[in-house]
Amino acid sequence: MTLRRNARRALLASLGAGGLLIGCGGGSSDPVSVNSLEAISTRADMVSGGDVLLKLRVASQLDPATMVVELNGTDVTGVFRSVGSQELNGLVTGLRDGTNQLATWQRGTDGRAVAGTRAELRVTNHPIAGPVFSGPQETPFYCQTHQFRLYENGPFYTNAAIDLPCMAPTRVDHVYRTTAGAFAAYDPQAAAPNDMAVTVTNEGRTVPYIVRIETGTVNRAIYQFALLADPASTGVDYPAWNRRLVYAFGGGCSGGHYIQGSTTGDVFIDDALSRGFAVASASLNVYRNNCNDVTSAETAMMVKEKFIETYGPVRYTIGWGSSAGGIQQITTAGNYPGILNGIIPRQSFPDLVQATVVNSRLLLEYYNNHGAGLWTQEQMRLASGFGTFGQLNSNGGSNAVRYEAVPTRPGWQNAAWNAIVPNNVRYDPVTNPTGARPTFFDHNVNTYGKDANGFARRALDNVGVQYGLVALNAGDITKDQFLDLNEKIGGVDIDFNFTPGRTVADPIALRAAYQTGKVTNGGGGLAMIPVLDVDGSYADYAVNGNVHLKFQHFSVRERVRNANGNADNYVMWSGAHGTSASAVGLALVAMDAWLANIVNDAAPGSVRDKVIRNKPSSLKDGCYKDGAFIEEVQFKGLAGSSPCNTLYPTASFPLEAAGGPLANDIVKCQLKPINLTEYNVSFTAQEAARLQSIFPGGVCDWSKPGVEQGGLLSTWLRYTGIGSYQPAD
């Protein structure tokens, strides 16, 4: 499927959900010649919870007061209120699960429908506990409302544990921001606290810094909304709210799963709330709770629908979060366009299929158990491409545990589990071989499917990878080191045990990883939104290592460039961690301006054209030094290649150090015959024979796409079973 077809499908999917900006009122305010009904809180085919916010657009020649709206034959006109001369919004409740028919028509003077005025809308409603499009829900699954604090030092959501489907009553609380910069419980019946701060919103409103917190359950997740609201005011119109929504995603993905989670991605975000933005998040948008991009996107869609049905349409929604919170923004924007209208990923990664941590573990295992006396730490660092040897310990150690299945492995961190998951349900290859498996792939089994053993298929592979190739050609390691490393590095089996042979990916899992966007491809919806990538940290040369490496940012942007011919919708800021002011707060202001320009652009052009041409002229690539911004196009480079790269040089990574592309999007490489002229060293006949025995099928041909590598099957995929999915449209 061509990139052009992918982009068109993604665009049609977003338009089918109420326009480019889902939940923004839907459509144009220009006069229309025929009546129409449209869902504006979510897609009409993906409504949840029995209610939906609708827009009725009345033909310009008709009187809105004469219009009738029916739900499954029952008159619901009374819930509609005017929001313009020929437009009405209405929250329609009482939807049944499955298909519902809505109709509108003009009532004539005789009480009958006037011919030619009828318009219909089919709405498909799903249970509020889900699922909508993510497929069979994970089992076992453990609720955590009794461990979820409503706010810092606040009470727990429920006093005791509850059972599936983890639903609890919605409640509202208030907190205030203290002059010391903390949030504290606010009692509307008591006198105003002496230490209560005030804030000035981005619309110039000066208000007491009081925040309304709503907590509830959706899709088996705990959600929260936060926005400025003085409980002393009456009605549901919140004047301090600027009609924008920030959706926050949380980090993690250590493994384990099968839990509701006891945290959200954080709704107590001063950078957003103080400026008048509302903030929403949910526990299944935190990857340490739920490392599944499809469930995360589904939860965000359902939570956003709930928000809009409670508070009204939003102007646009901005993604927020770092690390795996950045991954969720990228995958949600790419695979389910319209949920997020602009994203600000920090400490970002392209996805969790790229195997940097797995390759790091293999390199570390080789060094510890096979390379003694042959390698120094510095030589192994050069072979890995990392900036420090400590990166091998960090990336190959605790950060690889998301693939770990074994509960006890000497010398390595064991499989990660939340304490709420009972021991007797956990997988053990000896004592409980049919138990719940805590790995990334098993948690995403709806995408990958199961093998003959009942385990999730895996998109992991290192066949043909020449570890240390760049270091060999640079003269940094010897031929003997290169040969020994590639001879002994091996792979991992289904339980993440080390094996002498290389890891071979399941072809069905490979195909699924690309078709579903598990491997972010840079096209789809990601091509049609503004992206402001803020590093949030810098650790490439940290002595003890850190998984948040700068090359990951460039990998995402490279995929966008490869998919679209340019990355003009993508802005990068480096060194933001060192600013005295909040760079992420400034990023929010910049993204707000960018999206406002897009919304106000009524001129012809494609979605991508509008995104690119409406980027504020002041919004540029660059880096921060001592709080000052240096405007400079960001590119991957070492110290001395540019002022920003001198401040924040970008190291490499194992697959790039093996000759792979910066995009890091090849899971399993195509192979080519060994060609001795491609090495900067001369192999003896004996060494050449040894090289051939190490790579009997050939070595990676990085000039070609990966095995099974192709575009998205579609955006807005619906999962219909374990390992089965199809376009929703």
C-alpha cells in the first residue's frame, strides 16, 4: 500500500469522526443547504457509555425551532440547545448497546415531517467498561481503586478493593495551588486559605487557583479531569477554562501488567492548569500499568468522549508526557488520528518494538561471560555505539525486563510484577507453564497472536546483524574481537533465556508489527499533526547510563521524513532540561499558537499542507544553553559538528553501530552474501571461512526494507480477536 493511500485512509478516518479535530464542534459553521446530524464527542461508530454529544446543523432556509430529533423513534429534541444561528448541540442519552438510529426532520404545520428535510445518523454504542476497538480484554485483571489516591495526601478512591469490571461511582473534589507551589485539599465550605495562589490564564483572566478534580472509571481504567473552577460559581460554564484540553500520558513499561493501575499520567500539571487548559488522563494511559498502545488509544478516546459530554466541545487536544508517555502520543497520533491534534513528546522513543534494550542485553551478556581478557569496557562501548559503557548496564539490565518471562534468573532482574497480581496466576516455566506471562508481546497478544504453545508471537530478530561493524571498519576493534563477538552473541528464546543461536522473528508477528503501527512508520495520522519534540533530559554520556537517549528523537523524525518526503511538521528542541523557565510550558504555548492557526485557516489545502503552513514563524528547531535558546536545525551529530551538538552530542546505538539506519525501523533485515570488499580490513582465508560460518545465510542488507516491512494496513484498526484486526471503516 502506498504512502499516499495510507495518508488518504487516515484522513478519511479522522474526517469520519467529526473532522480533523475530534470533539471540536465538528464540521464548518458555514451555512448548509441540507440538515445534518453528527457526533462531536467521538466517532459515531465508537460511542461508549450510552450517551453522545451531537450537533444538528439546520439548513439555512429552515427555522431551527421547527426541527425534531428522534433516537430509535423516541423524541429527544428537548436536549438540544442553540450554539449558533443554524446549529444546535444536544447530549443524547439512553443509547442501547449496539446500533442506534438517530433522525432529524422538520415538523410541518400539520405536525408531519416535511418532505426532503430528513437526515439520519447511525450511532454504535459500546459498554462504558469497554472494549470499543481493542479486542478481547486482558485476563486476569486486577482493580486498584482502593490504592488510587485522588490527589497528593488525599483519600483513596474506594475504601476497599472492588471486582471486575473495576467500575466505581464518579466523584468530584477540589484542590488549590498554594503559594509554595503545591496542591492541597480545598474545602468550599471553609474560608479561603491564606496561602492560596492566584493565576492569570492565557486569555488574561485572573482567578483563584482552585482546581476541580473529577474521578471516575472508563474502559476498566481510572480517569481524572482537572480544570480551573471556583466551586462558589454556579452552573456548568467554567469561564477560566480556555476550551483546550491537554491529555497526559505516563511512562514505564517494565513488564508485568494485568492491572488497572493506581496512577494516571498526572492531571496536576501547573504549566497547563495555570494557563487555563483542562487536563485529562487515565490509569491505562500509563505504560507501567498498561504497555499496550491500542488499549491506551482506546482509553484516551473514551475518556475524551466523557470529558466532552461533561464539559462541552474542546477547541483541540494536545498530547503531553515523557518517555513512554511520548511513545503513546506518537503511536496514538499515528494510528488513531483525531484523538490528539498536536503532540509534545518528551524523552521520546519511536515505539517499543525497536530492540535496543535486547541488543544491549546480548552485548552485556557476551562481555560478562564470553569476552573476558579479549575486550576492554571502552572497546565494548565502541562496538555498541553508545556514549558510555554504563549504557549497556542500563539498557541491557532493568530496561530489558519488559521482555522477561522467568521469575528467577541469576544475575538479572527478574520478571516485573505488580504486587497485587497473585503469585499463583503468574507464569513459571516449571510450576505454572500456563500462567499469565508478563512480557511486552504477551500483553499485546491481540496484535501478535499466539504460537502453537499458546505464547504470544514475537517480532524480535538479530539474524545477520554484524555487531561492531562500524567499530571494526574504523579500526577501533580487531578482527578477532569482531569475529568472536558475532560468533558467541547468540540470541534469546521465548522466555528470554540466552541461546547460542540467533533470535528468529515470527513472520506473522513481523507483519502485524508493521501493519498495525506497532512499529511507528511516520505516515498515517502522524503526518497530519504538529509535533514539538522536547528532549526533557540529556544522558548520552551519563556514566551509569540511561534509556532516554537522544538518537531516539532523531529516529522518530527520520521515519516521518522517510514517509512524507520531509519532516516539516516536526520541530525539535534540545537541552530543555537545563532551562531556568519551564521549556515544556513554553512548548505548550507554542503548540497552542500552532493549532490555533490551523483551526483558523479556512483556505484550500490538504491537512498536511495546513499543518506546515500554519507553523508560527517564530517556532524553530534549536537548543537551550543556560536558559537561552539557540536557533539551529537539529541533526544527529557529535561535538564540533554544530553549536547544539557540541553542547549535546548524540551517540549511536547497537544496530546503527552494525550498519543499520538511523530510523531504526528494521526489525528483521533482509540478507545479502558476504562481500569481503565491503570491510576496511583484510580477512585471511581462515578468517573469511570463519565469517562465513558465523553468517551462513548472509549478512544484513540495510539498503533494503526489512522483512515484512510495509505501510499501515489502515488507521483506526479494530481488533476482532487474538491476532486478528481489520479497518474500522
